[in-house]
Amino acid sequence: MATARIVSLKALVHGVSVSRWTPLSRVLRLRSRPLYSAVRDYSAAISPPSKAVVYDQHGSPDVVTRVTELPPVEINDNDVCVRMLAAPINPSDINRIEGVYPVRPPLPAVGGYEGVGEVHAIGSAVKGLSPGDWVIPSPPSSGTWQTYVVKEQSVWQKVDKSTPMEYAATVIVNPLTALRMLEDFIALKSGDTIVQNGATSIVGQCVIQLARLRGIHSINIIRDRAGSDEAKAHLKQLGADEVYTESQLEVKNVRGLLGNIPEPVLGFNCVGGNAASLILKFLKQGGTMVTYGGMSKKPITVSTSAFIFKELTLTGFWLQRWMSSDKAEERQSMIDYLLGLCRDGKLKYELEVARFDDFHTALEKAMGKRGRQPKQVLKF
């Protein structure tokens, strides 16, 4: 590869200095002039131009996003220029574009929050990374839906290149959430039981497999919809002990459905509404329900007896808060662990790889406009 360690120079676009700190709005205005007439011989010090998914306002992603080209930007001494290989479309990405997520990048913005890329070039002060290495943003970082990303070295974590690309691109937001929830709230031991709704989600699939590896039983709740029998069979193949549709749990005593499986001590809720109430019905006395999502957009209703007589604990989990804490070494170790499971075939989940050129089709699938679809992963 021709690109290597570089000197820090400013990128010139149409005779105007552009750095990675230049506001995107200014970059886009410059982009409207004739193409890169003043880049001259400085290309070794700047990134290549980048094709990106940009949005200027919040709203429905299929309306407000557009694919455009961004000019090269400066690569400083501590920067790494990464050629993106793949990046997923997560529900939180959609929420950011809609403007309903608690943390959002300033507008205009490039979409995407996680992914995997190959180091294209490095600044003169960068150590430990070389062109050709695979890296992921850890903690996740906005702007991964573009062909080239320039950020400081501290953003990037090197990963094993033998990892399947689509798993390296998706390891943090969903699998890491599953792992943290299994480890952060109750000291689970082999033989214990957990219960969860949203079991067909990527987090749900990961919870099932990570629990099984620890000898932990899982009770799984899915929505009533076409294909539920196939979904049940798939989750059982992943290691689920029991899988029920919500309508199957409209009984007075769900404990009778457990057989020899112990009552769950821990529950995971990503749906809310009635699906959350079903988890509370399963939990044993003193159990804990962790809420990490609200797909139904309905509130959680808890009976007085659940607090007084069952002494249940209700709490929440937000991966971004955990990622923002000072746990860099622990985070890197866990990501390496999860990617190792993916390489060994012990952790797998449903994904569909889509060409970046077909972004809007993949976006429609991710938004549920084409029925139930696997998680969409853009390949650049």
C-alpha cells in the first residue's frame, strides 16, 4: 500500500483550507464549487474524498438523508484515516436522525455510529497502528456511514482481521449490551434463569447464546406475528430453553409453564407495555428487571404487589453511559472476547449485508417498511 506515515498539512479545497474541524456545513458549501482545484501535491497529507450519508435536519430518515461526496480533510499528527469496510444501521442510528435519541451530533451530520474499517494512513505521532490494520471505533463514534473517516488514534481499537467483517462491524452496540447486562446486575451462576422480551432482536439472540455458555437458562418472549413458529425454532437452535409468544402467556400463573426450570432472577425488557408486565410475572421474589429499550413506545405499568410482596427491583441500562466511563482496558478485553466467540461460531446473529450504493433500500428495511428483516449492514 502506498499510503504510510504522513506529515500534517492542511487540505485545500478550491483554495480554502479545510481540516477535520471544519464544520460540515462549510465543507458542503465548498463542495458545490468546481472539484478540488487546489489540492495540488498535498494529497499524501489528507484523506481521499469521501462518499457519505448526510442529513441537515431531523426527521424521517428516508426523507432527510442523502448520499453526497465530501472533500478531503487534514490528517493531523495523532490522526488515523480509516477506509470504512462495513457499518450497520441500528435502531439508535434511526432515532438520532429522527431527533429523539438523548445524544445527537450537531447538524448537518453524517449518519452511523459503529462499524469496521481498514487503516488507510496514519499521522506522524501514531504508534501501534499501521496501514492495512482493521479497526473499530471504541467507544462508538458518530459518522461511520462514509467511505473514509479521520479521527484521533484514541478512537480506534485494533481487531483481528480474521473476524468476519459483518461481525466486527456490529460487535459493540448489541453484543456488548447483552454481555454487560448479564454481568452488571445480578451475580448469576450456572443453573440460574433469566427471562427477556424482544428475544428475536440481536441483543436477544446474544443474550441466549452468552447465557447458554454460562450454563444459564433463558425464557424468551416474542411478539405474535406471522413466522413466529420459525422464530421459535431459530431461537431454540441458538440455545433458548423456552420461547413463548405474548398471547401464550395470557394465563393466571406463568410459573406452571416453567417445568423444572427455576424461576428467573433477572429479566431484560426492550419493549415496554404489556411485554414488560409479562417479565414481571415470571420473576421470582427479589428479582430484577433491567430496561434497555422501549420499542412499543408504551410505559411500564407495575402492580403495587410486585413492589411490596415480590420485592422486585426495576432499573435501566444505557450502553453509552457505560462506554463513557473509564473502562478502556475492560472494554477492549470484552470486545476481543466477543469477536473470538464470533470467529469460533459460538456467537452468531441474523445479518444482511447490503451494498452502500443501495443505502436507501437497506434503510427502508431497517425502518421496518419491508416487513421483518435481518439487521442491515452496509458494505462500502
